[in-house]
Amino acid sequence: MRKKVLTILLSHSIPSLSSNALNPIFPSTFQFRSPMFFCQNLHYNISRFISTSSRDNLQGLVDAEDPFLLDNSRVESISSEEFSFLRDSLIHPNTGEHKFDAGKCSNEAVLISHAILTNDDGFGNKTQKLLRQYREKLSESLVVEVLNLIKNPELGVKFFIWAGRQIGYSHTHSVYEALLQIIETSANSNDRIPEQFLREIKDDDKEVLGRLLNFLIRKYCQNGLWNAALEELGRLKDFGYKASRSTYNALIQVFLRAERLDTAYLVHREMSGLAYSMDGFTLGCFAHSLCKAGKWRDALALIEKEEFVADTVLYTKMISGLCEASLFEEAMDFLNRMRASSCIPNVVTYTILLCGCLRKKQLGRCKRILKIMITEGCYPSPRIFNSLIHAYCQSGDYSYAYKLLKKMVKCGYQPGYVVYNILIGGICGNEELPSMNVLELAEKAYGEMLDVGVVLNKVNVSNFTRCLCAIGKFEKAYNVICEMMSKGFIPDTSTYSKVISYLCNASKVEKAFLLFQEMKRNDITPDVYTYTILLDSFCKAGLVEQARKLLDEMQRCDCAPNVVTYTALIHAYLKVRKISSANEIFEMMLSKGCIPNIVTYTALIDGHCKAGEIEKACQIYARMKNDNVKSSDIDMYFRVVDSESKEPNVFTYGALVDGLCKAHRVKEARDLLEVMSMEGCEPNYIIYDALIDGFCKVGKLDEAQEVFTKMLGRGYTPSVYTYSSLIDRLFKDKRMDLALKVLSKMLENSCAPNVVIYTEMIDGLCKDGKTDEAYKLMLLMEEKGCHPNVVTYTAMIDGFGKACRVDKCLELLQQMCSKGCAPNFVTYRVLINHCCAAGLLDEAHRLLEEMKQTYWPKHIAIYRKVIEGFSREFIASLGLLVEMTECDSVPILPVYKILIDNFIKAGRLEVALELHAELSSFSSFSAAYRNTYFSLIKSLSLACKVDEAFKVYADMIRSGHVPELSILVHLIKGLLRVGKWEEALQLSDGICRMDIHWIQEKQAADAN
């Protein structure tokens, strides 16, 4: 039975088996283990062998050809099924007997075996006489074939002895192996080779028995069976033999592999007593094991005792042991000791030292070793470079990892697919985004990749583009996909979806849409995830109708929308107050068998709140709580409901609390906070912030303070938005002392003010007349790295304007433009108003012209975000320009009115008429501005410019405005002033025919 075990162990070179504590090396009675012990140990070691690789092993650091490091080398992943034949043979040892194929044997082997088996003399004289003719043909292969064909242990032993006595032939390793195999086969359940066979061999040839037992001991050692080897050593001595030098070397090696240093020392002591010395390989193993145990001084003493001159190989093995023991300083000392002994470290020495440091994450030492190594002309392999770059990327030292790429080139290696993906993946593959400097390294490596025709894998394409999008390099991210495709990379749906997602998250919907179209042109079908990402981004950007078109496209392409898709569009329609469209989508969702979930109901509540339908939002919440609410408006939302999806969560409460606070129904919002506590739903910081902001907006600072205290009690740290609400209210209430205390508390909590808080303080100071302090605060915020935005500058300009410091207003306008902050129409309107108030009408007119050139005035309120964020070409590609032309609003109309009024007051009627002509060209010029007509007609009549007055009057009539009697009276007075009595009488007669009550209108005229 042991035959199968030995064969398997020998063929697979399994490392040493674990065992219990060793008995004394020379016991009086040595009990041998059972066969099942060997089977169990073998099965254990096979399992351990196939699972030695771990995620921390660095491929390529150990030379697979080095027999000394074989135990520590990395193995490929092996499935347990590949070893099923071993498992079966261990569980059923008798079913897997080796079958020798006689058909493959030589004719001589068949004839010899036939002669031995057919003669009945038990290998007597007759048989030996027949075999004499084959003496000259005896060889290793022939003897092995005969032994395998005989299969009779008694006859096999006799043939073995006979063959060994023949001149010109001697037994080899394979012959001994074949003999042991047939002897063990006959042993059945016995563990040891039967004594009778050994005695027969001894009786026939005493010398052969000694060699056989020595061979058997070495065989057990080779297979890690040190306990069986010790038993056979005892039997060797019982037969009166002594072990050979090679046997002692084998025994020492097996104990070293089993990490039994004490036993190895005992064997060495006995060996030395017989005047045997260790061979170089055994001595190297012994020195390695001692160094691995931290006993490097004992290793040096052993080498001296053996009178062995240490060479490069021996030093290398000791350095390897020291590295395994993490004794890196001692390993470096041994490197110096090598040089002092005139032993030159070779590439294997440096590789072992480098890999040892790398395995223990001693990256600082790796740099030193690598520098020395390359200086001395010993170059690491490309696989080691890969592992080094991987390790330095994991440690965050990306700069050195990139330098290693350059060192590879200097060492004559061309970086390829693996190493570039390791570097770029290491930089961009983390959840936390890399810094700008680090990302530049990835971009450099990417450029070098393109030059050598290497591509990124699909994971790194996604990660690299994500990082590029995060720093605003959207064009670069888009080009990465195109460049990779030009190199043969074929992005799949997942890759496109991820890149589109990154672009959408960065609000670059234009680029995302272009990539989406590119995806379809390449015949890659978008999935529901891709469609939903883009649809949701359109909704968030205000492009609701375009989102609806995407939904329709999904259905045409048989891509079934999911609940997330429908919910995003429903929410978007509600936010723009298109409730009927939202309800239509909801009905569509139900008709497709898509059941709304808690996110859908939360979106319904939030959407109705933002649409101003706060009551409906409250009714939806009440129905979710199973309250008996009668409302046909919300019945449709609860026709098909999953009971689990109706339970409000923290986001549901957050949406309703925020909506109530914005509707100034803060008491109800606070009541919801209490309900949440009773329901066991812990409010998050967003809910607390909404409540604090709501109370501040309605001027209830005490209640806001209560919520703030409760928030702190729950363990939440106030955010910048929390402080922003409090500071804004305090400044509006002109409670500067408390505002400064809150600001001080904010800074104590390491919460730096943002641009919103700075702007609130600046606006508050300006409204309180403290413009100088406000300006100092604006300068301070810039010093702290917080740049003022257009709202900040506008508040400051308004403050200086109210302080009659228009020159400072104009200076601020120039300053903000020079710093890349573009003024909007509110800024221009505030500035023009103050210029008019100061009598600087020409400057005000110039600002209007500048505004017309730099600001696109036409937009719909719903698309304001779109126009500010996207190019006009992109808007045109979506068909929005036509829609805006049909329904536009002009936010600069009030600016025109201010200027016209001020130019009229200044008597500069020509400029007023020009501005009025421009104003009339806007289709949105409404009845709200008919007073402008009245002012112009009155001023022109008083200035005796009757013809211009009548032109304005005619324009007024064409615009659909009904003139008041006072306007007609001013026209009559104007005609009288220029002596046109007849025209005045005709106009008066016309007024009389209009059946107007003179007394009332006369009083109104006198009042004018």
C-alpha cells in the first residue's frame, strides 16, 4: 500500500509533512505510524499545497527554477478537482493499482521474466543457466522491466541479486525503486518491508542490503517522511550497517524542511562522530534554516566547523533566511561580508534580498537595494519591476512607481501592457480621487502607452476617465475612449455606462450625450442602466422633455424602464409643475407592471412640495401612514402598492420637512420630527439643517436654537449649511454680536466659512451701512482662499451704491471681470440703477450696451440653468431655441425702464426715445410698462415735440394699450403750445364723442 503513497509523493515533490513532536532520534522502541496516517498527512499537504497562494503574493519575485526556493515560490491557482485522482487513490488505495503494460516491454525482458516464472526451481541453477545468455544485455531499463513483469517479490529479490553480481552492470536509482515497489506491493497491510526479504538479500549479498536500506531511507527523506526514515535507520543499524554520508545529508535536509532544527543538530552530531561532513547543498540548507530562526551566528559557526569556504551561493541562502526572519539589517551586513570575503553578489543574491524586503513591505530598503543592484549591473527581471511598481502604488508612492518605468527602460526592458495597467490602475483605481500632481503621472504614462501601442483594460479605462472627469478634463476623458478604440480596444456596455455616469455626475450632459450617440453608432446597445443615467441627468439639468424622448426611445428599443427610470421622470415633471405629465408617467409605470417603491413615493412628496402642492404632499404622506384621507387627487398613487414600500423612511421625512419649512409651515415640520422619534426613525443632519433654516427664515431664532441643541445632543456635527442659516438670520436681524459668536463657534469646530456665509455677512454689513467692514471682509475671504462669486460682488456693489460711492461700484465691476467672475443681469441692473441715481446717465447707458453684448437676455425661467451651463449650439441641437423664441421673457426690461425714466427726468428725450424703440422690439413688452408711454408722451408734449409724442402714442395704440384721458390732455396741451389750434380742437371734439365725464377727468387732469 505504501507503494502508491511513495509514487505520488515522489512525482509531485510535496513539501514536508507536519507531524507531532519527535521522539528521541534513537529510541529503543520506535512505533511506526499506520498507513492511514500517511494518507491523511498526504491529503492535508496536498490541500495546503494547492492553497498556498494569497492575494499578497507578488508574482515574479522568485525564480521558479531555483530548487532551494521551491517551497516559497508562487504556484498557479489549482482546483481541487484536478487532484481528484489523488483523493480517490487515497480513499480507495486498493482500487488504483499500477498496471504494467507488458506490450511496451522489450523482447529480452519478456523472455527473461518468462524463464524466471516458468521454471519451478525457484531461481535455481536451471534458471540462472538460461539467463547467462542475457548477461551482456543487462541495463537499467531491462532490469526494471523484468522486475515489473515478475511482480513476485521473492523471485524479484533473487533476480536483483543475480543481476548485481554480473560484470559490467551496477544497480541504479530506478532499479532500487522498482525492487522496493514489488516488495511493498506484497506487504499487504504490513507497514514495513517484510523482514524475510531483507534477510534473504543479506544472506545472498550483504553489501546489497546495506545499499538498499540506505536508498530506502533517502527515499523517505525525499518525500518528507522523516518518521519512516528514522525507523528504517534503526533497522539499518540492527542489521549491523551504518548510514552513508548521503543518507545523513538526506536526514538533515528532511528535518530542516520540517523545521526541526534540534533534531537536525542531533543527526549532524552523529554524522560528525562518524567523520562525515555535510555536502554544500545540505550545509546551505542548514545555514538558511538557522538564519531564518535568527541564529545567524550559529550558522557562521557551523560553516567554520565544517571547514567550508563560504561562496556566493551559501551567502545568498543565508541572506534569504535573514530576509524571511525580517532581519534586514543583518541581511545587508551579510552583503557587505560577502564583498569582504571576495564573493561578488550576483543577480540571484540581489533578487532574493530585494524580494525579501518587498514581501515584508520594506519599500525604503528596496530603493537602496535596487540602486546598488543596477549600479553593479545586476538588473531585476520585468516581473520584479511589475511587482515593485504594484507595491509602491499600494503604498501611495506613485512618483517612485513612475520612476521605475524609466529604470525599466534603462535596464533594457520595454514597459508593456501589464506594467502600464498596474501603474494607471494603482493611481486611478482607489475610491479616493488622486491629487492633480499624481494624476498628471497617470496622464504621462497613458501618453507613453499610446506611443508603444498598448491599451488599458476596461476597468482602468473606466477608472482613468472617472478621475479625468473629476478634475474637469471632460474632453480628455471622451478622447480616451476614442483613442483606445483606435488601438483595438472594444468598449462594452459597462464601460460606456460608467464613463457616461462620470460625465453626468460632473454635470457634463452634453459630452455624455455625445458618448451615448457614439455608443449607438458602434452598434453597442445601451442597457436600462445607461438610459436611466442619461435620463436622470437630463431631468436634473431641466431638460425634462428631452428626458421624455429618451423614455420613448427605450420603449421603442425594447429596453424596459425600471422603477428608477420612471421615478426620475415623475420627479422632474413635478418640479416644473407639470403635474398632469407626472401623473401620465405614473400611469404608464403601473400599466407596465412596475410597482412604485419607497423612493417613488418620496419623489412624489418632494416633487409636489417643489411644485407648491404642499397639501397633496401631506396627503400622500398621510396615506402612506394608513390614515383615512379622502382625496381623489392622490388615489391613483395607491392603486397598486407593495405594503413594504409604503413605510416612510428618513428620506421621505426629509423631503416633507424641507417642503414644509420652505412653505413657512415650520410648526408642522417640527411635529414631524417628534413623529420620527416615536416611529424609531432617526433624523439625519439634513432634516435638522432644514428645520434650523426654516425657523431662521420665519425669524424664530429661539426655536432654531432648540433644534440646534437637539442636533448636537444626537451627536451630529453642525455643517457649514447649519451655520449659514443662523448667521444669515442674525445679520438680517442686525444682531451682529450673536452673529460673530456663531462665527467664532464655527471656527472652533474647524468648519471654515464658505462663499455663501461670507456673502451673507457682507450683505448684512452693507444693509447695516457698514460698507468698509464689508469690503474688508471680502478681502479677507480672498486671503483665506475663498473666492467671491457674482452674488458676493453684486451685494458689495449694491452696498457701495447705497453709500453713494458709485466710483467704488464701477471699480468693483472691473475687478470682478479681471478675476474671471462674469456679472449677470442682476449685477448690471443694480449698477445701472445706482448710476442713474447719481446722475451718471451716460455711464448707465454704456453699461446697458455692455450688458447687451455680454449677456444673452432671452431665456425661459425653467431653462435658466440650461442656458447658463451649456453652449448655444448644444441647446439648438436639442430643439430648445424655437421653444424659447415662442415663449421668452426678458429680465432686462426693468433696466430699460429705469434708464428711460432717468433720461426723461434729465430732459434727454432723444436717448429716451432710442431706448424706448429698443424696448418696444421685445415681444414681452407688457402692459406693466405702459407708464413708460405716459412719461414719454407727457415729456415730449411739454418739450413741444408734438410729432414725436404722437408717434409714441401711435405705437402705444398698435401695442394694444388703451390710452387714458390724461394722455390725450397732454397731447392737446402740446398742440396748443406749438400753435396747432385746429388739430387741438379736432382732438377735443374726438374726446367729446367718446362720451367721457369731463368733471372727473378734469379733476384728474388738474391733479396731473
